[in-house]
Amino acid sequence: MRAAEPPAGYLMGYFTESLTGRGDSWNLQIAVSEDGLDWMPLNQNEPVLVSKLGQKGIRDPYFLRKQEGGFVVLATDLTGKKMIATPNIFVCETADFITFENPRLLKLHDTDMWTQAPEAFFDPVKNEYGIIWTGDAGYHRIYVNHTRDFVNVSPSEIYFDPGHDVRDATLVTAPAAAGSFLYYRDGEANRVRGSHSSGPSPGGFPEIPYAKPPGQNLTEAPLLVPARQENRWFLYAESNNPVNAEFYAWQTDDLARDSWQEINKRDFNPPLNAKHATVLPITRSEMDRLVAHWGRPKWNRLKSWNYPDCYLRHESMLAMISPYPFDPYQDSQWIIVPGLADAGGVSFESVNYPGHFLLRVAEHARLVKYEDTPEFRDRATFVKVSGLAEPGWSSFHAWSAPDLYLRHASHHLRVEGVSTQGDREDSTFRVVY
């Protein structure tokens, strides 16, 4: 059974990790998006569901809208980065992603394998659900159990095994003529690949991938997402390089054709520190209810236009742009408040140094503790205008010196005049979460 309303956006589920562990949270977190590219975390990017069962973790979540109504949540039962062998996955139901019911561990096999990255699909031929997951009997391969209620399951069987390590499988069934598509991390190439079959039956996917691996190597956790535009699909994947934990996105107009184009990081804004995501199309009323209950973030981040992997941050009270990831990641979070000198402008308060504001000090920008003086309020106030390099973005000029703009030069943040195209690009930012 599908939602009565047409999809108006998306719900993402994920857990979080940051570079040195400050942002690690192996629990369920959620975000919403209208276009599948620009994401807004809910509940201040804090968990909405914490497990008290098994290994007490919710990693690699997956959301499925059930045929009979409501949703099921599946996840790896694991806390931390060290894999522990368990035959169980975490399961619960929800009607709205606000209240979660009947949390339980679901046993999928009787071996000492790891049980990772579960997903589920409905098989109309069998009139039951398939649960696919990664196991490690000798090497990683994809297994499946079938169920009608996510309480009782059939014995596990091999679902996809090309003869070498594969993991993190994600499955979609496109319109009937196109068939089913299985994307996964290929352990031999250490990259994402795809296989295509006429249907979702076990063993039906050929060992030879139909798609060349998109993007760079060291990618994992692929996810296929139907775009709201007709016949458009997104493919997400993330780096498994712990030093450079990037999130990538591609798009195509034809899943059956090997034609993925990478989406510029300017246009893709995943939730802060998100890992191994799941995405579910949702209706307008479902999205509005989630935002009303869990709340919008109180903070923002500012992305550089000409260095879209860089964000405005402070370090040792100096302001700069730096490529993400970094820790403390809170250095890039700002509470944008009405201007201290004029409510028509804006001021930037640090999240992890409350009461400290971005201040114009000569031609530099620094983080300074609030002083109740007219000069401080003046120098901490900026005016947001249309982006000098891109109208859909933003630029910020000094409140009392409108010819001086926040800009970066050699990655350091300055407040200076702009005259060249390069200056305008250095002065353009996107306000994201």
C-alpha cells in the first residue's frame, strides 16, 4: 500500500561519525529534504531512537514503507567501529518516525558470521518481504531471508555471490520493463558497482557488473534514490577512507544505461557527519509532521562557493575556511542571530563558544567574546545580500562599511573590498546545515 499523497520530499536515516570521534553516535538520526540533495537534519542532529538491545547500537539503518501501511526500521546491531559477530539485526516499527514500537532483535542465521547492512524489499511474486544483508563466511557476500511479518524468517540463503568480497548491497525495482538493480561495494576493486536483473530473485543477478564503477575508489555504502523528476535517479556513496570521509552523489536519467554523472558538491549537502544512509520518499504531510515534532536546527554552516568542500570555521579564535571533515566539527556551526547593531542584519555566534561572535578586526575576521559596546555590535554585524558570484547563494558585507565583504584569501577569512571575479567567488557562501 502506497501513501495516498504523492511524494513531496525525502526522509533520510543514518548514524554519525566524525574525524576523531567527537561526533560518533551509533543511533538513529534523521533528516529531510525536498529535492534529495539539500538536507536538513532534525532534532539538532541528535538521535531520535537509541537501542537498549544486543550490542546497543543502530548502524546502517534502512526504512521500508510496508504494503499494509506503516514503516519498518532495520539496522545493524552494533556500537563502535570494531565489528562483532552476531546473528541478529535490530528491528522496530513506526507509523510516523516519532513513536517507535516493538524494538527487537531478529535472528537471521545460526552461524558465527557478522550480520551487517540489512535492507528489505517486497517480492510480489512470493507475496512476502526479502531481507538482504552482508555476511562473512570466508569472504563477504550477500544473503537473504524471507518474511511476512519481520518476526518469523525463513532460513538464510545466498542472494548474490560473484566469487569475491561484496558488501553493502542496496536494491531497487524500477518500472517493470527495467527490472531490478543491485548496487554494492566490490571488495576486489574497493569501489561501488551495479548489477541488473529482470527480478529480485536470489541468484538472479549476473556476476559481471552492468555499470562501470562511478567516481573514485575507496567508496562504499551505495544507495539508489528515485528523484522527484520523472525517470531521474540519484546514487549516493561514501568514502571508506577514515582520513577523508566524503559523501558523493551522482545522477542518471536511465538506470538501465551506464550513464552516471557526478553531482557538484555545490549542489549536494548531506547531513553533518552522516554515515551509511537510507532514504525514503515521503509526503508533504509526513514531512511537515516530522519537522514540527523534531524541530529545525538552531545552527547553520556556511559552504564556500569556489571551494565547495570547505566550510567557514574558527580555530584558535581565527576565522577561516577548511575542507571537511575536521574536529571539533562544531567549529563550523554558527547560530545566525539578528544583527547586534541592527536587526535587519545578521551576526554569527559560535555554537561551541556561546557568547562569542564573528568580529571584524581591521581587515581580519576573528571570534571574540561579546562586549556590550556600540563598537563591538557594529563590527559583529553583517548584511546578507545575493551572492556576488552566484545569485542563489549569499554574500555578507559589513554593516557600517557596505563596500567590505566577508571573503576568504588563502583560506583565511578577511573583511575586504572586492573588485575581480575571483574576489566575488571568494565572497560567496551557501547557508546550509
